[in-house]
Amino acid sequence: MSEIIGYPLGWVMWLMYQITDNYAWSIVIFTLIIKILLFPLSVKQQKSSAAMAAFQPKLEKLKKQYANNQQKLQEEQMKLYSEEGINPMASCLPLFIQLPILYGVFDVVYRPITHIIRASKDVIAQATEITKGILETAGATLTNFNQRPEIYIVKEVQKNPDAFASLNNPEFVEEVSNFNNKLFGIVDLGDIPTLKPEVWNAAAIILILIPIMSGVIQLIMTVYSQMRSKRLNPDAPSMAGMNIMLYGMPIFSVWIAFSFPAGIGFYWTMSSLFSFVQSIVLYNIYTPEYVAKLVEKDKEKRKKKNRPNMMERYQQMMEEQMGQQTGAPVNNSNKKISTAKSSDDEGSDVKLSRAKQKEYEKMIIREARRRQAEKYGEEFIDDDED
């Protein structure tokens, strides 16, 4: 997966390197380009988050009203989401998209000779064997080398170019020797940060600061988001599980930056910094008042186009599936099934009695809960069964 995503990202990084002739600046510009491409999704996420914050008091009211009836609570929540046109999962989409991009960045950082220098596979294979022999002669372990051989090739070529004189491509040694992969001219972005460096110098200190800065920026962004959310909805209850996940991100950032080459930690730090600046801008644009106007406009557009929102489409889908399973007639006109009037009206929608309609709606909710339980690996308990 990382290689599949890494190739297109590698071309972007190669282009940035041709412009800057500096690997660190290439990562900065590359990160900025990714943020610009994802900006529409970030805007959508911010709108959804602001709408959910304004929407939260209505949900809390339902929770209090149906505290002893979870089935009815879920039913009313689905109706409320449908009426308000809010998708509770919309704010998660940018997070899901950034993970594959991170995998691609891993591949680009691990294989600079493939993506930046653009050497052939045959030359890389020869250089790999030469580098392996150098490391074995020096008595070094090959575990890390086997995971990221191109990073070690760059180090050995720049340290001892004469050892690679037997390569079929004499230009390779010159290109790798001139490869500028240094941050501030001293920090090799192929090195892994460690708290126990062999020598304490400026390069070692900056290497350690990369993971620390990554975690600090993530923590600041998390605290800022929490403060803004609390300001939008001061009565919202504290969600311990969500807080653990949010405050776990800074720890995750530090772990990533200390576990992999500094180029990955540097990318993650720049990504967090750009995200923080972007959050400040979007929070000031998408105020609760502005989002409320946007939500009303969306409602009016859907009414004019007679187009159901995502929650309404989901409800229709569940009705169709339940109709297929039970053989019950389904009204696909995006309207509630009306109570019984007459069964002799040809060409009209089939009507159900009030009792049948109630039972039918219960089956829809029950099936939705069952599917949700299956999706998240939870045990489904049917409250209707005694």
C-alpha cells in the first residue's frame, strides 16, 4: 500500500526537490501542497464540527427524555439527524484520508534514491549489495538496513564514494553524493532521533527536538480545539473516551517521530503546524451563527430539489432491505407510510394499519442496531426479546 501511494507522492517530492535543491524544503512545500489539496475536506470537517456543536443541546435533550428507552432514543436521534441534515461522521473523513498519505510519505522517505534521484532498479540493487558488504565488514547488524536500504546507501556513498566505483552507472555516485538531505545543513533526515546519541552536538539536539516539537504542536492544537468546542457549547458533558483519544495524539506524534527516520517526523511536525494555523482560520470563519445560516440554506436547497440527505438515504435503504427480508411493501417516495384507508385504490401506495406501521418501524430500528453492532464487533442485544 505504501509503495502504491508513494509513487505519485514521490513524483511531487521529486519536482519540489528540482525547484529547491533541498530535501527539507521539499518536505515543507510538499506538506503545504497536501494541505491545500485537502482544504475543501477540512472546510467540510469544520462546518460539520461547528454544526454538531450547535446541534449538541438537542441531542442532550433527547438523551434525558429517553434515558430509559435506548431503542426509542436511537430512533429519535436518527430522525433528528435526518431533519437537520447533519452527518455525524463527516468530521472524520480528513483523518481517514491522511493515514494513507502518511503511508506514502514513509515510502518516499525510506526510498530517496528511487523517488528523488530516480536511479534504475539495477543500479540500486548493485549499490545495495555493496552497502551490505560494507556493513557486514564493519560488524553492523542488518535489521534496520533490510527495512530501509536506500537510506544506508546514501550515507555510505556520501561517506566513502570510492567504494561504489564498480557500479555500471558512474553518474550515480555523483548524484547521491550531491543529494542535499540535511535540515539546517547539519541534520541528516535519514537518521532516527534518539535520546542516547553517540555524540551530543547540534545535530543530535535538533534531531531530538523534532519529535518533541511534533508532540507540543499537537498538544497545543488539541487544547485549542477543546477550548473552542467548549466555548461553542459550554453545557456539553465531558466525554472521557474522546478526551483520551484527543490527548493521545500528541503521544502518538512523539512515538512516530522517535521510531522512524527524521524526515517522517519533520513531515508530521510541518503537517501539525499547518493544521493548527488552518484551524485558527476556519474557527474564526465558521462561527455558530454562520454555520446555522449554511445549514438552513442546505435545507432549502434539499427541499427545492427534493433530494434526501445521507441520513434519509440510509433510512430508505434500511426500509428497502427490511421490505425484501419480510416481504412487506415499501414506500419509496421519501414519505412516511400512512395509516390504512382503503386497499382498493389501484396505483396508490400500499397502506398499513397503525399497529402494522409501528411494528414495521420497530423492525427497521432493530435491524439498523444489529448492523451497527456487527460493524463494530459488538454484541447485539434485542430489547424486544424477553
